[in-house]
Amino acid sequence: TVQGKLTQVENPSDMRVQLIGNNGVYSAITRLDGSFVVRDVPPGAFLLDVLSVKYNFTTIRVDVSAKYNGKVKARPLHEPNNFITYPLELKPSGHYQFIQHRKPYDFSGMIRNLLFIG
């Protein structure tokens, strides 16, 4: 079992937590308070991703121990010495922005365009 909480987010119930590894995918839907529990996770190494339309989260490597009765260790994927306390507390690393603001219309650009003149 892997558990944790998403913090500093709006509407955490719209997000999913997904563990990928050991030839399987294990997932959970977050609760209204941001907490999640991924059940029946076998021992092994997994990548934890938070699936969200609005927020970007860092991928976390999660190791579930077979030797120590399912003890969980977690760290950011590209930071081998920076372990995260358990239960996991995950904060977004940024916001997604899907809308780009258009530049205002430039009439002089139309005049400079050779195709328009020719």
C-alpha cells in the first residue's frame, strides 16, 4: 500500500495517482482532501505520476520493500539522495498553461508583406 496527500492544489478530487512498474499499473483517485491510497502494490520499484489537467508534478520513484514487510521509500526520479518522508506529501512544481495570448494586430506588417503588395 502506498499512501500520501496532494497539497497546494484546487479540486484534488479531479486528479489520479498512478504507479507504473513491475509489469503493472496501479492507480487511485484522490479524495476531496487530496489524500490517496494505492492498494495491493507488490514489492518492487515504481514510477509515481500525478495525472492532472491543471498542475505539473515531478515524477517520483517509489520502492516497496519485500524484505521489510512493504516499507516504502520515495524520492524524486532525478535526485537519488533526496528522499521524501512517508506518507508522501506531493506539491505541484508548476501550472499548465494551454492558452497563448495573441499579439495585437499590426497593420504595418500587412504593408510590409511583399505578397500583399505583389
